[in-house]
Amino acid sequence: MKLLMSLASPFVRKVRVVLRELDLLDQVEEVNVTTTPLASDPTVIAANPVGKIPALVRASGPAIYDSRVITRFLNDHAGGKLYPQARIWDILTLEATADAIMDASVAMTYEVRLRPEAQQSPDWIEAQWGKASRAIAVINARWMSHLKGPLDIGQISTACALSYIDLRHDMRGWRNGNDALAAWHADFTARDSMQQTAV
């Protein structure tokens, strides 16, 4: 299998962390591509018609895409425990919350990096940050006991989302007022899988 990816993407990083946590690196080749929403790589389009990464190209069957689909597939493929049925709805909700932080944060990045300055909307950027910061505060207030439990996809998604903010929007100071989450993030990012996927 081949994972079509770009190193800075938080959605890609989530998949790359899963590959390492499930010991699947010998089965999946990581293929770095250069692609943007304005100029999608033809290889990516061949795998995913909307041109988004990550996409997982399989030897048997069509490529699969969207990080949540890929991580669920990899977990099943490896017989992993990242989606335990006993906590499945909590796990999926936390994953969705973390992915929403990624969506908003990536949208902020694109607004500044891909649009001419005269066309950029500061109000729109702040609205995206509002979504991300509210979600971060909710995780800090409601999800800490879950984050400290057995490893699952919700934890991986949360760590990758927060690390992306550190990468692209560090001046936002997401740790302010979120002390418990900040301490958890510091511990989680010390894992080998996070260290090996840092950019």
C-alpha cells in the first residue's frame, strides 16, 4: 500500500502516527507529494477525485481517502485497538472534535498562504480561530479523563490537531487557560510515533 501525503498536514500526521502505533510501516510506503487546493497533484487526483490528502492506495481495491476512513481501515487491517467498541461513541466524538480543530486551523493557513493579501478576510480568520479555540476549551473541560485512558484515535487526533496549531499558529497561545490539556499534550508528544512524525 502507498500513503499519498504531505508532511505538514495534520490529517496526514494522524495517519502516520497510526501507522507507527500499529507497527504497519513495513506494509505502507509513505509517498510525499506537492499539492495544494489550487493545484492538486495528478497522482492525488487519481486516488481521490477531490484532490485531497491523505489517500491510501491499495493493491486490491480502490484507493481510500479521508483520514478518518484510512485510520479505521488501518486499525481493522492490523487488528488494532484504537476504536474499542465499549467507548466507540465517545472516541468518535472526540476524533470529530479534534478534526474540526484541524479543519479550522488549516483554513486559517490557506487564507493567508493561498489568497492575495487584498482578498484575505481577517474576520473570517478570526471566526475559524473561534471554532478551534472553543473546541480546545471543551476538550480541556470535558475530555481529560478520556485523554488519560488507553490509547485510541481520539487521543491521536487531539495531539495532531494541537501540534498543527503549534506549527502554524503558535502565536495564538492555545495553552492559555487550558493547563490540563497543555500538560497532557506535552506528555503525549513525547511518544515515539509523535516524535518520528514531527515537522
